[in-house]
Amino acid sequence: MILNNKLLLNGILAFSILSLSIAYFIQYVLGHKPCNLCIIERIPYIAAIILISLVFILNKYQKIISS
């Protein structure tokens, strides 16, 4: 079950990074100006990247923290 959760979190993390990368590529490289909704829709992706990264970092040091 833990492996399933880790796989799911890795998938969400990869999807979020890919989505933001494509959005920023279109905005800055191709020169398209995003609408307000497009900018607001980036917030959950950024939050997911930060939170999932924190989960992985805290799980890595879980034994040290709980000691």
C-alpha cells in the first residue's frame, strides 16, 4: 500500500511539473499572454509540487525526526 501511495504521489508530482513547464514554455518562449483564469489555475499545481516535495523530504528524515 505504501508503494501505491508513493507511485501516486510521484505521478501527481510529475504531472504538475510537466503542466507548469508547458504553461511557462507557451507563455515565455512562444510569447502567448495567459488569461487571468490560466494564471489562477497554476496555483494548485504549485501547491501540489510544494506539498508533495515536503512529504518526500519528511518521509526521508522520518526516523531522525521521531527520535
